[in-house]
Amino acid sequence: MLPDTRRKVLGIRSIQRNALEKNFEKALSIKKLIVESNLEKFMKNYVKLIEKTFSTELEDEQSNVAYLHEFGTVRPKKMFNLPGYVRGRPAPSSFTTIRPPTSREHDRNMTNIKVISYIELKEEREKFRKQIIKVIVSRDTEYNDETIIPSSDEIQLVRYNYYIQHGIDTVHVAPIEQHWISHILDLVPISLKKKHVKEVNAIFLEVKEDFQVAIKKGIVDFVLDDFKFLMKDSITKNDGKQVESFNKSARIEFDQAKQVISKNLFISNSVMVYLHQLWHKQFSDLRLIQVNTFYASKSALDLSDFHKSANESISQAITRLKKDWYPAIHQILSLSARENDIPVQRHRTKFYHFHRCVITIMTHQLQMLCLTSLSEVTDFLTNMQNSPGFKLALIQKNKLIQFDPPLNKFQNVFLNLYGMMIEAVCLPGLDTRLFSDLEMQDLTSKLKPIILEKIVDDYRLSVKMFLKEQWIGPQLRVQDFDEYICLLNGESQEEIKKFLSEDHSFEEYKVQVAKFHNLIYEIPINMAHVVRVGVFEMHRKDLIKAMTESSCAIKSQLTSKLISDYQLVCKQLGEEYQDINDKLLSPPANTAELMALKAFVVEVESVILHNMELKLQGVMSYIILLSDYVLMNSSEMKQNSCTFQWYLRLPQIFQENCLLVETKTVEFQDLLMNRIKVFRQDLKFYAEQVEEFETYGDINELASYLKKARSLDKLLADGLETIKLFNVEESAFGWQESHYPVRKQIADKLAPYKKLYDNCSEYLSKFDIWTQSKIGTYNPVDIDSDVNLFYENISDLEKVFTHFQEPHRLANTVRLHLDNFKEHMPLIMTLGNPGLKDRHWEMISEIVGFPLKPDADLTLAKLIDYGIEEYIARFEVVSDSATKENNLEKKLNQMMEEWKEMQFTLASYRDTGTYILSAVDEIQVLLDDHIVKTQTMKNSPFVKPFEPIIVAWETKLTLLQEVLDEWLKVQITWIYLEPIFSSPDIQQQMPEEGRRFSAVDKVSSLPIY
């Protein structure tokens, strides 16, 4: 709704227009006077005319005061003049100079209207005009010099310039607005303003002077506007006649034109006035986005909340238009239709144009709403001083410091508001069926206010540039965290990881733990959680929290490492104390364990406890350090208490150990004396058993005799170890070592009996094996050696037991058996030869006169039973021959076996791709040795059975020698010639030789398998 003062001003202007119409004839007389008289007379009469006009206006205004207060508005015949861009649907080009008032200008204008009252405004205008006229009249006397006759153009130009420079006091000129200066300076880069301070101040003063001159010029132009046409030289006396003729004849035409206008010019229709009154009374304060609510915010705005609130504000504004504005317009049109203020429906064209005018006014109002909203939103978004600011959080993401929300999100949200507002004012058209039976499709289509893209783009560009400029501040404030950036980018984590993987002292760990512990409290104190930087309110709590958490995590790693280390030591100490307790309080099973226990006690007291106390002190250092940083859990407390309790229990443990040692010492001493007594009784029993062997002489009981002798021998051997143990225990107790010569006497007496039983038993066992096995199974040499050994031993024992009848009889029996077996040794040596082959057995069969085949049934016992000893001499000849042939065959097989593992080595010769023999020295030596051996064997008289094999083997070795010699010759020659003929120059000089070498080279280069 318009304020009362605004209505008064509109009424005053209407009254002035009426007064000027009444004095129209007086104004024509001024034009005539300018021609007939001089300028001074004209100016004096003009002053009187102005004074009279203002006095007439005052009377008319006083008579209309009651009218103004009663109705609150003025409705003259000529309601108002709409600009050209409202009377028809405007073209885009017609808006190039339109700029909606900014919020500051609107507030200032409304304030001025409220302050200046009606009477004050009239008096000030009257005083100002009188002052201007006085100046004009007074300056005319300066040109009374008759010697200088200036032209009229020069007089007008000089006077016009003087009015501007000296006729108007600067007090009456409004100064330039400060925010205009700020906007101008904002367009100048900061670097230039800082670098050229003097130039900027000089330009600033020049702008102020130009602004004052422009305002003065506008004031003079306004005052002189009513009589500019009087200054033209082209005015003649006929002009007055034409005006007089107009006054007489044009009245009828004027009335006719007025009647046509009232019927066809819908802009003067009362409906249009009601539409304007409706908008200015009820919707002038409407904005698509109520930025005042954002200005009133006591805290910085969250971008998402701002976006949500802006959407809700737009929705509320559109809802208000649809629910209040549209129904009110429909009501005005309906009432006007009943009062016939709307063209009748039968005049379809007039009806169409009338509603086109309504739609144009509605579109203009929506356009002003959108432009004003766009301007105020832009002012809010680019206002750094009064704006509550926007929240901008610093967060850690992917080991980097990032803004949340980022710049592009701010830009998207802010810039999208313009599109949302422009789209929001595209409302549906009027439904003409509500007040008319006619339905016109183009009148019901959407209202589309024209918002020039240039205006929107300028707004968007200013917001975008403002954001970019303001974004520099937060980016610079990120540098506040440079000191702690290693906590975010992973450098500290990698450093600690490497630190933990290496061996470091306790003091080094102490320094690291203290460092990161201090950071946990230092960062939140040194770093402000919320910082206002320009239009942004930086919330750094999350980033600070991330840094402190990183420091806390690193500290936890260090403390966990310290805890695990000292807990491991503490556990080991507890186990060691437990082990010491178990050993000191475990009763020893024997004297050796008792002595070991005593030695262990000495070691514990002198060495082990000292080392453990040092470790325990280290554990205490760990506990004291960690108590400043972490809380001890139950498992740690349990382990620590267990270890320290063991340490406190040590004196009691040692006391109990002393009692145990004393008790066990007495016990083991008594036990040792009893064992010695028992051992002496055992020795007497062993002596009695040895005496029994004098009665053993039955060869059939030889096995039982041997078993009993071996058992007694083992007891005597164990007795020797027992005596050693006795001596050790006696030494431990400090006793004199005891000696037992009886044991040695018994052992010496037992030795010949045992030896007799061992030799007799072993001989008889082997005799059965030799005679029952296939002939040739055992080497005759080995049999002969064993028989001689047995015979010698038993013969000696027979002499030893000369005075003991039964043992002597047993030895004699076995010796006689050996004598009988030795008689068959020549037969065994000849026919038992393992070198005998089938051909040899055929010769033996011819000698004895019956066939003998070396199968499993031909045993030594059978050969002895055949009684063929008379052919021993002939058997020896065959046996010797078989032995030598067998030796030759073994050597031949050995040579062949050595060649199985032998290999020729081929190696690539340089980069030629040809392989040559290498490392043939070993093969050459072996080949020469085998050729000599083979030729020697070939000349042996015993080579006949396998002569073909030896000849073939010799041939193979000889061939290998020849091939190897030739190969090496060719290889040496090739190695010599290859570097020569590989040169292109040599091949050109010796083409034939080069061709030959190439042919041979191709063959030699072929792979060998």
C-alpha cells in the first residue's frame, strides 16, 4: 500500500498540471514578449508570471486538501502516463536502458518521501525557482556594454555555462552516493589500487566534480525546460497567429480526439488503475526470495539450508500470487464487467485489446517483481559487510584438505537461483471465462515477462566473480595448517611405520609419544575452530578433529608398541620367576638333582636375579611413562601385579628352598649309604656266579652258557658306572671316594669264559651257514680267514682252561671240529671261487667224471660228501684261470661304465652361431688310458672267452680317437680362417677361397645332435 506522503505528492503534481492548463494563454504571451521586447523585460515578466502561477497553485491546493485526505488518492481526467514499454508487448531491444531500482535506492527514496512533507516540498521548490530566476535576471546586466554586441547564441551559451558553474550552490546538489563509489572501485583490480594510490584519489575527485556538474546541468535544464522554445531565433510573429488560430479552431478536434482516446486507449481505464493500486498496495513488498530473512540471520547460513529456504520463499511467493493476486484481479475484472467498465463482449476486437492491456500490466508487474528480486538477491550474494555469510567447512578427503561445499557447488546453487526466479514468474494467463462468455486461447497462455539475458548474465557474472574473489581468502587460510599437514597427507603415518619397523631406544619412543600427545592438545588450542573470511565462515572443527584423531592414532600406535614390548618383558619375567619358583621348590629326585639345585640357587642369587631386577626396572619405566598417556587395562594390571608379586615373594622362596635342600641332603646321604651296602652284596653274588662257569662243559648247552656270561658281564659293566655315581655323590657330600676292587677281579675272571663261549658259538653258527649255502656264495678267502681266527682263539683258551676240566673239554671239542673243517679248505678255495663260470664247471665235471652244476642244490656239504679231494691240483688250474679271466672282465666292464657318464661339451664360438668342442682334455686323457689298457688286455693269454668284446671295444676307442683328432684339426683351422674370410674385403680379393670357406662353414655351422 502506498504511504500517505506518496499520495500527497501525486496529488500536488496533478494540481500543478491543472494550474498550468488554466494559464496556457499567459504562457503564449511570454512567447510573443520574447520577440517584441528585450531579454531583461522578458525575464522580469516571467518572474511575475511564475509568482502568480505558484500563488494560484497554492489556492487550488488548499481547496483540495480535504479531497486528498478523504479519498487518499487523486483521480483526475488524465490518470497517469505509462511508459512505452508497458503500452504494448515490449520488444527485447526496448529494455536496454531499463534498470530496476536497487534495494538501497528504494529504501532511500521511501525514507525521503516519509521525511519531506507536502508543505515543505512546495516551499523548497518555490524558493529554488526564485533563486534560479534571480540569477538569470541579474546576469543580463553584464551585457549592457554597447561597444560589444554578442550574438544571441553566444549570450545563451555564456549564461548557460554561468548558471551551471556559479548560479547553483553546492549545498543544494546531492553528493554522489558512497556505494556508487564502492562499486566503481570494486571494478578496479586490487593490485592497481594498491600500486597507484595517488592516481586513484585524483580520479575519485574528478568523478565527484563531474557528478556535481552533471547534477547542476540537470537542475538548470529542468528549470529552463518550460521556455526553451522561446530561445530560438526562428520564432516569428506568425507563430502567435498560429497559436491563436489553434485556440479558436482546435477545441472541437481536441474534444473529438479526447472522446476517441477514452473509448480506445485502455490504459486510462479505471480497471488499469485498480490493477496498479492492487499491486502497489498489497504486493509492492513481495519478493521471490525474501533476502531480509537472510540478513536477519544471527549466524552464518548453511548452503543447503539457504537453497532450501530460497526454494521455499519462491514457492511461497508464487503461492501468494496464485491465491491472492489472481483472485483479486478476477474480482476486479468481474466487478468492472458488471459496471460496464470493460468493453462489451460483442466488440470482440476491443475486448481482445483490453485484455491484452491487462495481461501487459500483469506481465510488467511480474517483470518488475523478478527484476527487483534478481537485484536484491544479487546485492545479498555480493554484500560482504551486512551479509551473515555462508558456512564453509574444511574437511579431509583422500589425504587432502578440501572445502565442503566446494566452489562449484556454491556457484551452482547461487546461479541456479536466477533461473528458478525467472521460471517462477512465468505464471498462467487469465481465465476470461470467469467474467465473459468468450474464450481466447492466446489470453490464457502463460505470462512470460521478458528478462533480458544480458541483465541475468551480468548478475551471474558479478556473483561468480565475487565468489572467486572471496574464495581466495579461505584458500589462503588453509595455510594455517601447513605446520600440521603431515598428519593429513600420510607422511607422519609413514614415518611412524618406518620408526616402528626399526629398533629404537626407550628414550626415542618417549620423545615421539610426547610429541604426538602434545599435538592432540596443541592443535585445538592454536587453531581457531571458526574463522570469518570475507563472506565465508570457515568451520574447521572437522579438520582439526581429523588432525587430532590422526595424532591420537599415531600416539596409540606408539603406546601400543610400548605396551606390547613391556608386557612381553613382563610376561617373560613372570615366567622366569615362575620357573625359578618351580625349580627351587621342586624336590630333587637324587643327589645329582640336589647338587644341580644348589648350583642353580647360587647362580640365581649371583647373576639371574640381578639381570631380572634390571629388566623389572625397565618395565617400571614403561609403566610410569604410559601412565601419563593411556589407561592400564585389566589384563595389563593382572600381568604387572603377577610379576611384581613374584619379585616380592623371592625371599620366602629362598627360605623354603633352604629347608628343602637341608632335608633332601640328609635323605640322599642315607640313601647313598644304603645303596653302597646293597652294591657290595651284589658283588658277592656276582663272584658266586662266576665260580659256577667252572662246571660248564656241555657243547649242547653252549647257548645258555653264552647268555648267562653276557648277562653277568653287563651287570659288572653297570657296576662300574654305579661306582662312578657313588664317587660323584660322595664328592658332592664331601665324603672320601670309595673303591671296589672285587668288581674288577670278578670281571677279569669272567672274561675267558665269555670269550670261549663267544668264539665257539660264532664258529658253529657260521659253519652251518657255510656248509648249507650254495657253493661260491661266500668268498673262500673270507672263510679261510675266519677259520684261522677261530682256531687261534680257541687254541689259546684251551691252554687257559688246562686246570678246569669242563671248560677245557668244551674248547677241545670245538678245536677238533675246526681241525676237521680245515682239511676241506683246499676244496673250498678251488670250487668256491666266485669267478667260476659255466664253462669252468664243465671242465670240472669232465675232471670228476660226473656233471656238476652250480645251482642252489650244490652246497659245500655235498661237495665234501662227494670225496673229490684227489682232484684238487687240477681244480686249482681251472680256478686260477677263472680268477684271471674274471679280473679281466671286471676291468673291461669298469672301462665301459666310466664312459657312460662322459659327455662332449659344445660351446657357441663368439657371435658366429657356430658351436665348437670345448673342455676335451679330460676326455682325451681318459681315451688314451683306456686304449693302452685295452691293448694290454688284448695281449693277455686269458682273454680268449671275451676276445670279440675287447676287439670291438678297442675298435670303438680307436675310431673315437681318430674322429676327435680330425674334428679338432678342422676346428682349429676354422677358428683361424673365420675372422679372415668374414671380412668383405678378403672375400673380394680371394673369391674362390672365400666360396670354399663359405661352403665348409655352412656344413660346420649345422646343429649337431
